[in-house]
Amino acid sequence: DAGVIQSPRHEVTEMGQEVTLRCKPISGHDYLFWYRQTMMRGLELLIYFNNNVPIDDSGMPEDRFSAKMPNASFSTLKIQPSEPRDSAVYFCASSRLAGANEQFFGPGTRLTVL
Amino acid sequence: DQQVKQNSPSLSVQEGRISILNCDYTNSMFDYFLWYKKYPAEGPTFLISISSIKDKNEDGRFTVFLNKSAKHLSLHIVPSQPGDSAVYFCAAGSGGSNYKLTFGKGTLLTVNP
């Protein structure tokens, strides 16, 4: 089985540009999570979806960030406009069951905003 | 306010010896705990978990211990192998309708041959 797929793996952009990160969860998984990893704050949950519906977006840092899940096999995290402090590794993860402990992570997208 | 803390940013051990990674938490509502391992340029992968109704869970060379009164858990790796060198994240969550995990900042384990 393919794991969680993220694209692109690396993104370098200039301040003010729009950035779109993409995620394909594992087939059959009901939950999808977006995380951000930085040296200062570690691994932070940004938002998560259940059955394509956003459940908790309290971790989204500001209105420049938005996430969508138009169907069970695709999600996007968008930053518009991007800023240098958004530079981080962004992970997508999915899990199968309500209350299941284990989340499966994608390889991450390393974002650099110049 | 960090609810899950891994106070040792790094740990170095010799191959064959025991590695002990520690984690402390502050939120009494947490009732399950997980350890993830992360290699460079890869996403974290699940290693082992423990529910708050237990105080120990073992899987091969990996054992997690939970001390609820101290709000402390630890991961023991015996014997340590060079392939275990990675960043280890402690994570905690609470049951019910909240499926969020709160992660510590990680501990870099280096196992020397």
C-alpha cells in the first residue's frame, strides 16, 4: 500500500507569493491532519479533518493559512501571502478510525520563503 | 505552554547498551501516549503506544513505561543498535471526541558502533 503522499517535497518561494501544499492520505483513512515542524516550536498540529470536514483549525496561525479537503483522497494547505517566518517542514498525516492512536505521516514538504 | 516536554535534546549511547528517552506531560486529561521515530528527510513513523490504564507496554526491543502520578513516561531501547539513531518524539492525546496529538520537541538519539 502507498503511504501518505505529499507534494512538492521542496518548495522555495519569495515573500508575498501564494504557496499550495498537497496531500493524498492513505485510502480508507477517515482523518487527515496537517502539522508544521520548526526548530522553535517542534511539531504543531495546524488543522484536522474527519470525513473531509474540518473539525479543529485552532492551530492555524493566522488568516493567511487555509486548508481544504474537497474529497477523501486529496487535501491542500495554502499560504497566501507567504512570509519568511512560514519557512518550516509541513507534514500531512492520516489515521483510520475514530480514537485510533496511530497516525501515519507523509514525508513532508520543506518550505523556504525568501 | 508546552504540555509535552522532552527535556533532553540529544542522547548518545554505545551499541548494545540501553537507551532511555524521557518525556513529561502536564495535562491530566491525556490518556494515551505514543512514541514516534523520525529519520532525516522522512516523516515520523509510529513506534509504540501506551494507554493510561497500563503502566508498561513492550514490543521487541522497545518498552514504554508510564508513571501517571509523576506525569512521566519513558522509552527504553534494549539493546540499542546503530539503526536506532533518529529523532524520537513523544506524543499524547485524550480520548472521547478529541483525536488531536500533542508532540514534544523530540530527542536526537545517536547510537555509536
